[in-house]
Amino acid sequence: MKHDHWTGGCPDPAEAACAQDLRVVYRPPFARPKIALVSASLRLKRGVSLGVVGPNGAGKTTLLRVLAGLIRPDRGEARVLGLDPVVHRPALMRRVGVLLSGARHFPDRWNVGDALRFVAAMHGVPPRRVGELMEAFGLAGKEKDPLSALSLGNRQRLNLAVVFLHDPELILLDEPTLALDAQTVEAFTHFLRERLDQGMSAVITSHDHAVLGKLVDDALLLDQGITRVPRGPVADYARVALVTDRPVAFALPAEVRAEGNRLELPNDPRLVVQLLDRLDLEGIRVMEMHTKTGVEVLARARTGGDS
């Protein structure tokens, strides 16, 4: 994918989301101001999913809060589905699904069914949709369970069901797999990938970079409040890592990095086959082999380049 969606100004009605040169400063009472975003920009075409990676405190959640219309930036502009997310937030919330840091506030005396029916009524969603989403997110049979008694995993399942209840055009997800077990993560990945393939747009942050790499078409790095754009499509960053039974003694292609008995190379099938054939010829056994997605590699990148 070409990165033609990273430059230029807002708005463009053809885009799902746009942010240009955002600066956000938090000013808590009796404390020093904190700069959350210094200069953050993104362009998201409709039907595209974008991952945002970066260390804790980089400003990922703040960026999503701006797109959700919860924060007006001190500088720069943002547009979501062609609209100002602050001015037009009520209208946009009928078209956008938002999950921020797993937060969703319902009265604890409510049960799972109460929460989903309330949201369904707000959006004019037919009651059958509630049952469909409960089934999809593993909440079937938990309709009467009080929210106060839910485990963190089940609360996150409920939060995700609420996001998708009204079939949004765009989703903004902050750590969507937080507190989910491996089986639920796999089911959610399949569920979300289906909707993305059907044309839903998405901006997703996650520290689970392996899963994120399966969900997004493109990615950017947010580092100390500044967005860093990959040099080329994020898929090109994918790598193959090998562990051999002993260090390699022969000369390796320039693209292959070696550190002891560990090898890493671009995820180029021809190069991988060439290396495996040579290892076999030299009698060197491959003990481990796995692929790192471009998102995983980008997440390790430092300012100015890859790590």
C-alpha cells in the first residue's frame, strides 16, 4: 500500500478519518501541564484498517480520544467521516464504534442484557441484534449476570459487543484484546477481520502486536507524541526469525542478520528457501522458526529507524 494518505490537509469527505498536526496539552489543577501529543497526523481511507503502535505514554489513547470527539486539540484539526468530531459528536456516535481503554460505564445494578438493550434502544437497533452479538462475543447464557459480578474478560466481551451493536462504519479500538483469553482473542480476530473485509474502517491500538498485525492494512508509530510514518508499506517490515542448533559459519546474504545461533531475514519466500536449503546442506538444524508481522517489527522501531 502506498502511503499517499499520510500527507495533506483535512478534510476529505472520501476519508474515514483525518488528523493533521495535532497538539494536546493536559492541564490538571495544581500540577504542571503535560504534553500528550506534540505533532500527530494520520489519514485513513474508507475501508482501511490502521494500527497505531508505540510505548506507554506515547499518546495513543489521546489520539483516539481526539478522533472520538472527547478532546479538542490545542492545535491542528481532526475530521471523522468528513465531520468535526467535537461539533458533530452526537451524529458521529451513531456511525462510529468506540472502545477507550476498556472503559464502559453502566450502573452496576444492571445485568448484561440491560446494558445491551439500553444501547440497542439508543441506536434503534432491533432486539434480535442483541442476541446475535451476545452469541458472537461468548455472552450467551449470561444475560442475567450482574455487571458488578463480571470478570475482567467478560466485561471486555461486553464492551466489544456494545461497540459493534449498531454496525458502525468506523471503529476506534484502544487495546481491544485486553484481559481476553487466547481462545476469545482468536474468535474476536476472526469476527473483526470479517467486518474489515466487508469495508469497515478502523483505527486500533494494541500492545498485542502479533494480533494487531493480522488485523490492520497499515500502521504508524507514535513516539513521544509524534507520529512516525514507516518508510514503505508496513507489510514490507515483516521478518522471519530462526534459531539453529549451532552458529552459522558460512557467509550469509546481506539481508540476513546473525547473532550467535539466531538468524533474522526479510519475509521473502525465495530468500527463506535459499537460506533453509543452505542450512540443510551444511547439516545445521533449525530448532525454531516464526514470522514477525510488519507491525511487530515497527513497534520495536526507534525514532529515525528500525531497531
